[in-house]
Amino acid sequence: MRMQQQYNQPVPYPGQIQPGQASVPVQSQVQPRPGATVGSEYPLLIAIDFGTTFSGVAYAFKSNGEVLEMTTWPHQANLYGKVPTISAYSKENDKLHSWGYAAKAVMLTPQSRNVDLLQKFKLFLDNDLAPYLPPLPRTITPQAAISDYLRAMHTHAINEITKNIAGGVVFDQSHIQYCLTVPAMWSDAAKGIMRQTAIQAGLIQPQDPPHRLLLVSEPEAAAMYCERKCEQFNLRHGDRFMICDAGGGTVDLIVFQVDYTNGTRTLREITRGSGASCGSGFLDENFSMLIRQKLHRYDLQPKAWAQIMEEFIFMHKPQFDGDEDSFISMPATVANIVDVDMRIEDGLMSVSAQEMRELVFDPVVNQVLGLIDGQLFQAQQCAAIFLVGGFGSSPYLHKRVQQEFEHRVPLIRYPPRPDLAVVRGAVYHGLTHQPILARVARRWYGVDTTRPYKAGDPVEKKYMQDGKYRVRDGFSVFVRPGQSIAVDECISKKYITHKYPEPLSSPLYVYNGENQPEFVDSPGVQKLCDFTIPLPHMPGAAPGTPVIFTLRLYFGRTELKAEAEFQSGEVISTLCHF
């Protein structure tokens, strides 16, 4: 859609369908009762925290609101609220063989030679990191790997929830609403891919209303969890607190402000959120390089390396405080070796605290400290920092944050069960409607427009209209980075289309730089998506009948939303098509 900026009359709207797009169904299979809260037609809410290294599930029946997390997983050795985000695929047909703890178990058997182990495949949705990742085996795509994992995890969760339901209570999958967490640093396109993978995994159907699957950013979900602890941490109206959600792959940070204006406690984003791929999985890579350098003279088999890494991930990494040396158990094949240079004796290899700090932890922790400093600069004042996520519970990370920022922030804590803060907070998000009053935009959003020609504009974009020179392809700003946007705030413009009955289609452009771009094809500007909205049926209307409507865009939600209101009063909504 190319718009000419006008103010007193509707702008012509081409209404062209983009190749490969279909109109969006607007009727859903399940409709809420008249006057009911949106989502009330689903009595069960399931939240899924799909993580880079570990994933979790929590749920609640809306009738009582009690939040329960999943603690039992196939082939699990101990009760824990999360399951490894790993999958084993058959080399013969590229089908999912096993997932989670079962996938780990199969790699310790002779069957391991017939399967490939996939790990950290969530990182493929990080646009900055994906080009540097090794490709997945053969025909397996990142989207297929994610949907296969979600399908298996969801099937297990449904079975476990069904076991725990009191006798006589019957429900099927159509009674379930879902809340899926996503990194705040992800692009809008990556969030759209997660919605598509949820459909491929069978959680929802394409014709379901968008609110059947809620997407919530991970730090926002963690904020909902910490919001329940406001009294415990003495947070009052106007106080600001930072969420540092440090997981296995990504670290996301946002500062929120507590708001009691309307008599109930709500939250408002204060800063333009930031994040980076510097989670605890990168500690694993650093440790692996260190140990391989130490043991390069010994011929260790893959299972031996896996044993060493397993011990680091589950024992040494979560306990390391920066002061104590670590003693790594040597695999059986080298258990009797004595190597004074490498500090190996009695079946143990000693890794000094200094080595752990300087070669394993600090390269990653220092990135996190830089992100925190950037958020404090934006927020100006901050009453608390909450460290959440698996990496967020690291004693060493907590110590470094305390040392670096205790003179600027009076309270630095990890809340109870920080590893489950995101998944439990996601349930609170689904149960509490619109708990976040406003969000802060991270990037520029705009549409294609024409505007008056000015000196220096590209000549090839210049054209004459009504005796005046104009230029095509201008970037008309809808939202600026750092702009605070209320959750239900919309930007609306009136248009007219002469393409009836063809659906409306509007491209939206995005730019991540600091300064406003001039044109939609300026360097760095990307076409983000198309909003496709079917026109309502107009009895007796001939093709080409002019249709006037108001297009409203909502930028304050986790996902972009568009809706068109027609002169008949009918409103049709859609999400972004990537």
C-alpha cells in the first residue's frame, strides 16, 4: 500500500493481495459468551516456556487460579520443573526419535549411532546469531525441530494434567488457552514464526481466534511473577524495578514501574528493552574449549566428553561462586591417569577458580553487566534488580551484579524459584487481563507513502501530481523507538479502496537504526509483514464499488495487530503475515 498523506478525506487504498497470501478467517470455532471476558471460553490455561537449553510448563484452571508447574518428565532422574530442550532424530528418516531426558538417555546407548542429537535449535530464530550456527542435519529445518519438540512436550503435558484432574471432570483440547513465552529481543517475524510452529505442533488451529494463543515476552512474564512479590520486596507506587531474565541462550532486560493509579497494581514499561545472546549455554562452550585444551593429548570418546559436560552443566555451573576451585570427575578411560601439569590425580581434574572466572564465566557475565548498565542509564533510577531464569540463579552472576551496581540499586535479588519465574509468570499473564499498561517500542515502524519533493531526494523517485513534484517510497513513521505506547493505544488512518471484493493488504516496514529512515528502501529498512483483511460482504455491491474504512494498528501488544472498521460498523481483525 502506498499512501499519500491527506487529512480531510480517505486515502486511496490499492487492496492488493500479496503472492502466496490468503484471506484471514474471522470466525472462530469457540466464541465467548456475550459480555464475557476475552478468553473466558477456555477453562484451562497452559503456559509453555520454550527455552534454549531447558523448557517448562505450568498451568491453571481459571475456576480457582492455582498455578501448578509440571515436574515429571519421561526418563527423568529427579523431580525438576524443567526438561532439556534437546531432541534425537533418526538418521534413517529424519523423524523425531525422542526428546528431553529420553533423548539424553538414548545417546548413552548403542542406538546413539543411529540418531542425531539436536540442541539449542531455538537460537535459529535469533536473526543476528542464525547465520553463524552450524546447519541442522539433512532435511530438518529449525521450524520443524521446534514444532516437533512442542508437539511432544504438549502431548506429555496434556497426559499429565489429565491424570491429575478430579474424577468426573472432562475436558478436551478445545477447552485450552495457551500462553507461549518468547525473548523480548526477538524480531516481530520470529514471534510470528513461533505462532506458526504452535499451529504445526497442533496446539491451536489456523481458524482459532488469535487470543487462544497468547505470546508474552519472557521478561514481561518474569515481571508478572515478581509483581506478585511486591509486598515482600516493599515495592510501592512509582518504584521502578529491572527484570534481568538470563536463560540458556538469551538475556533480556526491561525496567518496569509499579502503578497503583486505578486502585489495583499494574506495571508500565519504562525503558526500551535490550537483550543479547549471552546466556548460560555460552558458558558451556567456554568450558568445553578449556577442557579440550587441557585434555587434547588424551583420546577421549564422545561419550566421555558428554560425561564431563554433563557434570559441569548440572553440578559445577549452578554452584560456582567465583572463589572455590572445581574438581571434575574423569571418565573411566582416563580415571587412572596422573598428570601434574593438568592437575589430574585420583580420578579428578582440578580447575582453578581463576580459570573458571577468566576463561569460562567472565566473558559472558561481562556482557550481562553491560546490558544492565545500559538499562540503568535509560531508567535513571531503579529500586530493584531481579535476576530470573536458570542463569539468573547463578551465585557468581549475582555476586558480580551486586559488586557492580549495589551503589546504584538498593535491592538486588533473585526471587523464589527464579528458574520457574518465566513460566509461572506466563500463567499469571494469561489469568490477569492487561496487567501491563504500556510498553516501549524498540524500533521504527512505518508505511510506504508519497510526500512533497525536496532538494536532495533521489531523482528516480520524483514525479508530478497536480502541478507539484512529489516523491514515492517515503517512510511514513507510525512508531518511533523509545516511544511509550499504551497496550490498547492504536494509530488509525482512513482509507478508501476501489478493489471490492478483493481483500485489503497493507505492508509494514521496520528499521532498527537510531535515526529515522527517509525511504522504505533505504539501507537497513525491511518489509516486516503484510496485514491482509477480507472485506465484508456488501449485498448488491458490484466489483469496484468504493469502500471507505478506518485502519487501526496496535503496537503496544506482544504481537502486532491490525483491524479495519467499515462504514457498516463491522470490525475485522488480523495479525501480521510474515
